[in-house]
Amino acid sequence: MNLLQVTDEPVALEVVANEMNTLRYYPQRCINCGMCTKVCPHGVFAPNGAKVKVADHTGCIECGACRMNCPVAAIEVDSGVGCAAAMIRAALTGKEPTCGPDCRGI
């Protein structure tokens, strides 16, 4: 008989991340509900069989919609620090957005 041993040891999770923004995706947590694909304004996530995949890291404007709608915390992003925040600041101040050299001016 095989017994499952339960321990308090932390399990290392695979993380999909990049250096352009703060988006972090943990595919092991994904239950394929598809909410991220529905709420992301720039198509960062796409269906991929049993789990979604990050289709375009560069499209992430760090608005946080994906994180707020993920029921299993498979997505982390520091909202309010990237392109979306820069666009809001620009709208409030009447200046051009300054979200960094890689900004696509979305």
C-alpha cells in the first residue's frame, strides 16, 4: 500500500516572469477558469489546454485585473506601478505618459 506523506516543507512553484514588468504566473495553481483571458485588456493570457499560458508578457500594463479575478492566486502583479499607473498620472497631470523606455504608448 502506498501512503502519501504530508509534510510542512514548502513546495517550490514554477513561476513564469520577466524583467519588463511585475507579472508573475504560477501555472501549477491554474484551474483553467479562463477569467484572466476574459479580463485582460491586452490579451496577455491565452488558452493552452488544461491551463492558460502567458502569450505576451510585453502587453501587460500592470492594471491588476487578472490578479483580482483569479480565484486561486495563480497570478501576481504589482498593480499601480507600470504603464496603467503612468497613463492615469498623465491624464491627471496633463502630461505625456512616462512608463519607461519599452512603453508601447497603449
